[in-house]
Amino acid sequence: MKERNIQNTIRLNCSKGNTRLFNNDQGVAELNGRKIAYGLGKGSTDLVGVHSIVVTPELVGQRIGLAVFAEVKTATGVVKQHQKDFMKVMRDLGCISGVVRSTEDMQKLLEGKK
């Protein structure tokens, strides 16, 4: 299965309940002779989103949204160093971030088991 198909399957299956995921396409387009970069930047992940949790005990009852950054790869896909670096920064900032190769991987990432 192609990476884009895996990405769409994960997004559709996991973007419900307390989680919303969005495609983060990246690249450069030319418009009127000018190059325009789009996406969140070099190394940013294929999927970005929010996973809502309830924090206890200090913030009992308040809902907090954690940023989610998931790099989608095929079973044999290789993660580039700049992608690893981006995900590490996001994890260090308290976000949910990692490599996923299936819906099951994404669910484990969201549950903190990956």
C-alpha cells in the first residue's frame, strides 16, 4: 500500500472522538513566476492534529488539547534525519509525536504506548 493511502486510512479511522487529524502536505509551488513554499516546514510530519484529554488533579474537568504530529511510513519506509529531529523537538515540548505505519500504530501513539 502506498504511503498516501496509509495516511488517508489513518486520518479517517483515527480522526474522531477526542482526536482530529489533518494532512500536512509540503512542497513548493510556482505562482506567477514566484516559488511559494507550503506546509509547516522542513521535517514536519504528514499528519498534524489535536488529541483532547482531561488533566487531573489541578485542572479537574478542564479539557486540554495536545498537539499531535505523526510521520506516516510504509512497512519499509525510512524516516529521514530532519523528520526525526522535528519529532524529537515536538516530543520535548510535550506533544504527541512519532512514526506510524498503520491505524493501530496511531492508536498506540495516542494512548502513549508507542
